[in-house]
Amino acid sequence: MEDIDVVVIGAGQAGLTGSYHLQRAGIDHVVLDHGDGPGGAWRHRWPSLRLGGVHGIHDLPGSPLRETDGARPAAEVVPEYFGRYEYEQELPVLRPVKVDAVRDGGERLLVDSSAGTWAARAVLNATGTWENPFWPHYPGQSSFAGRQLHTADYHGPEEFRGRRVIVVGGGISAVEHLLEIADVAETTWVTRRPPEFTDAEFTPVDGRAAVAEVERRVRLGLPPGSVVSATGLPNTPAVQAARERGVLNPLPMFERITADGVEWADGRSQRADVILWATGFRPVIAHLAPLHLREPGGGIRVAGTRAVAEPRLHLVGYGPSASTIGANRAGRAAAREITEFVRERSRKP
Ligand code: FAD
């Protein structure tokens, strides 16, 4: 077991930002990440998700993303950028190291990992959401004879050529899947709520409203919800063209799944070979379970970035900060608070 001031868990946008600020403050820390290489969740995004097609990737502190070719896959560009950043900023990233549990060890938090246990004064958790895809449950789901997959397993449209595909979900991922798959397959779009397309430029004011709502939820200990999904669907030229072709005409949510498709309450049905669940992600926090921080509402109560019931733990990239810009802000704020906390503890006899 090794004593250390801070363990950062996860080397995505949030963890690297936190590490950068801890480094500058001279705080002894390590970043544990179980990916095979740099990039956080971006290394797993589907190859056809181009840099120009994402909402926007915020720069890491102190070193901008210089790539200008919007046609390159985000899953290539971002890992390159993060890898260069880790190297240039000399961040103490160890990988692949999986954190299995964070426990209360009295004076310190104990971080159990595939590379041993660290005894830390504080933990900055930045494990994102990608590894916890959310699958809703519908009656008859297990009877479906076709294939079901989640956005997290999507690798592009080719494997669906000539099939009948139902895409479930009202967010930007669902729209991107439909734009691609509709060129090679018969698609049906199903959403819980009518999606809102917007011609308006996304403004910081919209962003603030979405963030404020998610902040309210985490203060109450409720599951955070997605801050990225609260921003509306941009009516890009590609989206407009697809709407004109009838590709983006959503149907309401079906009531049940059958062996060969889905059925609505009014008796309508649709045959399908594939159901693609673009239904979002939940925070990756199972390794924090030994700390017993979950509220009856299902979330962890967080004030700013600090867990209310465990002040030595900060969550970044969680709830209101689960966007690239939010991860930056939260990483900086958490690193500052942790720096104060660690300095104060080190002064104590
Ligand atoms: P991640 O990038 O997920 O990094 C978490 C890291 O933690 C990973 O490297 C993982 O290996 C590691 N990890 C997890 N568990 C463990 C463990 N137990 N032990 C060790 N390591 C662990 N946001 C935007 O602002 N703009 C966009 O355009 C945008 N597009 C998106 C598109 C999709 C399809 C999705 C799913 C999200 C999108 N987001 C977007 C959200 C955004 O990607 C993230 O909120 C942001 O990148 C913050 O990343 P993060 O550091 O919190 O997490």
C-alpha cells in the first residue's frame, strides 16, 4: 500500500484537467485509467463520428486542440490530442489500471486497483459515463429474435445494410445513427417525447439553463440526467435534408417488443431485424459503492464537485459537468478545493 495525497480516477477530459491543476499546485498525485491508451471515452466513439459532427470539444487547459480537419474521426483526433497532452504536461497517468473499489480507511481513502492499493488524502473521481450504457426495459424484450445493441456498441451503418432497423431515443446520437443508417437500411425512429429541432445557434444561456437543472438534481441526490441532451437537436443542412426525405419522422414509444418487431398500444406494429438503443448513459460509479453514498433518490449528493457525505471525494464529469466544457470547469474547481484540503491536512501534526 502506498500513501499519496490524491488519486485521480479516469484520464478523460475531466481527469486530465484535474491532474493539470493539481500538478501546477505541486500536489503529489497519480491518475489511474483502465483504458488501453489515451482519449477517455472518445477512443471508443464510432469511426463515422467526425470531429466536425460533434457538439464541440473543449480545449484542455494550457494547450489547445489544433486539429482543423473536421472530416477526421473524433475517435482518432481526441486520443492523439490527449496522448500528446499527457506527455507534454508530464501528467502522472498510469494505465491500464482499473480501480475496483474506493473504501473508507479512517484517516485516508483506500483506492483498490489492479496495480495495488493507494491510501489517499483525497480522491478526484472522473470516470465518465461511457461504460454504463442505459438500456430501458420493455415487455417482451427478451423474446426479440433479432439483434439489440446500444450506442456504445455502434460501429457504423454497414452492418445494417438491407435490414429493418428501429432506432430508439430522442438525442443527438439517435439522429446521427439515423442519418447514417437510412442510406443503407429501412429505418424507424421511436422517441419518448417529440424531439425539438432548433435553428438557433446554441448559446451559453441555453447551456446555463441545462446545467442549472442538472445541478439542482445532484444537490438533491437524484440521478443527474444528461446535460448534453438538454441542448436541443441542431437543424444542420444534413438534418434538414433527412427530414425532407422523411428519415427523421419520429413515432411515439412502442408498448411492447415481439419476436419479430414492436407493437404500439393502438395495435400498430413494425417488423424489425435490429433495435438500436440510443438511450444514453449513466455515471460510472460502481467502484464507489463501499462508501455508501447513494441517496434514496439513486444519485450521490454533490455540492459543487464535493460529495456531501464524503468531503474527501470529488466527482467531476458527473451531472452538470458531464460535457467537455463542464469537465474543464469542474476539474479546475475540484483541484483547487482538493489542494486547499490537502495543504490543510498536511499542516496538521
Ligand atoms: P470519459 O471521457 O468517459 O473518461 C473517463 C475515463 O475513466 C476513461 O478513460 C475510462 O477508461 C476511465 N475509467 C472509468 N472507470 C474506471 C475505473 N474503474 N478505473 C480506472 N479508470 C476508469 N460533450 C461535449 O461537450 N460535446 C460533444 O460533442 C459531446 N459529444 C458526445 C457524444 C457522445 C456519443 C457521448 C456519449 C458523449 C458526448 N459528450 C459531449 C459528453 C462528453 O464526451 C463527456 O462528458 C466528456 O468527454 C467528459 O469526459 P470525462 O472525462 O468525464 O469521461
